[in-house]
Amino acid sequence: MDVKRRLRSRGYRVTPQREAVLEVLRENEGVPLDPEAVFEFTRERYAGIGLATVYRTLELFCDLGLVLRVHLHEGSQHYEINTGKHHHHMVCVSCGSVEEFKGCVVDELEESIREDSDFVVTSHCLSLFGYCPACLPAR
Amino acid sequence: MDVKRRLRSRGYRVTPQREAVLEVLRENEGVPLDPEAVFEFTRERYAGIGLATVYRTLELFCDLGLVLRVHLHEGSQHYEINTGKHHHHMVCVSCGSVEEFKGCVVDELEESIREDSDFVVTSHCLSLFGYCPACLPAR
DNA sequence: ACTCCTATTGATAATTGCTCTCAATAACAC
DNA sequence: GTGTTATTGAGAGCAATTATCAATAGGAGT
Ligand SMILES: [Mn+2]
Ligand SMILES: [Mn+2]
Ligand SMILES: [Zn+2]
Ligand SMILES: [Zn+2]
């Protein structure tokens, strides 16, 4: 694992809790999970893990760039493994299903901003809302 | 006021609390405020207003389309008067200042999605993060 | 393998942002 | 003015997240 090295090189320790959380996120590639869901899945691998540890681990992994925060504008934050492929999400306002889409025009947008404004953009957050194919017929 | 008419026509009542909140939002056009800030400003006009009333009023105004919810991805929700001009925001990760930008490429994006996917997009949420001109020199 | 230092953990308390409840109040149609 | 009922303020309640802290355990050094 490259992750173990990355943790240790920054003074962090490799714990079974952290390994279990990482496994869960990897198994759910493409499915943004909230902390409660990560907690439940991780308990199946490491029964004694505490919810606070899940929160702490998710934040650490975000800092390390292993994991990405996803804002689906629901009650809680969501997280997904960072595959390196930039993308965003479409959320069905009817059933809550989440679909990825790759084409992100924001890179172009950032350029046009560099012209209009003196603001230097370093990141962005984009989510789309609407109806998934399954929910479309019902209005 | 057109707003009074709009409220009454839907069975809502025109109260001094609602008028005070609307005034505050109008005075702060271009400055997304969180409920606590709206509360504090409104108290200067209507000292006895309760925080719950502010929350209820903001939600009502959103439903009526008078006010827009702004996700700056801070702890709390933000709100701004709806001027009818579609735009998004850039947030300085250093000082927290918020700047508007008009050019939104998402409309084009929604089109390309209509081709790639069966998902029907009805709305979107976009925010940009980076450094404002004032904060740039200091890294 | 043993020791020591200290990062990490789990349980739980505390905090935050927001919503609900309910009796008192006040719009406003008549 | 009167009556109906939408609205209000105070405070309880709630859900997500963060802080606290004593106990535990990773792992570098021996
Ligand atoms: Mn994704
Ligand atoms: Mn704005
Ligand atoms: Zn759906
Ligand atoms: Zn700044």
C-alpha cells in the first residue's frame, strides 16, 4: 500500500480503524457515503470502531487528498474515494439517487473569471439537481 | 409594494416582521447573509423579532421566489434577495469575502448532459473558491 | 522482545444550526 | 368592531458534528 507510507511519512500512524475505513470507501467507489453509512459499513470489518473515529478519519483522508468531500445538499456531508478523475454529481430530487457526470466545464469557466476578475480560483463545487430516468415518468 | 400583494394573494399576511426582514435583505443586495446575521440586522428595525421567525420568513421568501438560498459551504445557509440576474459566488478561502460572478456556463453544461445522460437537470449549485485580490499577496 | 513516547481511540458531553410545539397575539375579511 | 385563523416568540427538541479526556496501542529506538 502506498497509503501506509503516506500516513507514516507525515507522522500519522497506520491503525486498523483507518485501514477499515479506507477499504469501505474503496469498495464504494462512485457512491458518495455519509459518515453514518461509513460507520455502519466499517463496523462490519472492525466492530469496535467509534463514530468519532470515522469523522476524524474522513477529515484526515480529505487532508491527505485520499478522499473527496461531496456536497449533495442533504442534511449530512458525503465522502468518496479520490480516483483522480475530476467529476461532479447529479442528484435526483425525487428518489435521491446520485449519478456521476464527467464533463465539467468549470475549467473553462475559471479561465473566463481570470479575465473578468482579480479573484484567483483554486477549487469549485458543483452539483446538479433534477430527475433520474426512473423518476421522470412520475412528473 | 408588489410583495404585499403577492403575500396576501396567497393567503399570507403582511407583518412588520416580514417587512423588516425583506428590508434587511434588500439593503444587503449582493451580500449573502446567514440567518443569524439577518436576525441581528432585523432586530435593529424590529427589536422583538425572534430567531425562529427569521428562519420561517427566509423559508417563506424562498418559496415565493423573493429570496435565493446560497450555499457557500460554510456552517450555515446563506440567503440573498433575488434580483432576477442569475449568478454564482466566489468565496475567498482566506478572508471569507464573497464576490459575485455572472457568467454561468452551467446552462450549456445542462445541454451537454441532456445528450450524455437521461437525467433531466432542473437546477444547479455552483460555488468557486480561491483568493481575493486583497488576500493574494499573502500567498 | 521490551520500553517509552505520544498519536489515536471510544465513550460521552458539548456545540451548532435548525425545526417543532404551543399558548398568546395580531392580520384582515366581513 | 368582531371573529377567524395565520403568525409570533420562547423554549424544547433534534440531527450532525466537534471537543474532551482517560485508556490504549503504534512504532522508533534499544
Ligand atoms: Mn463521484
Ligand atoms: Mn449574490
Ligand atoms: Zn430518481
Ligand atoms: Zn480574501
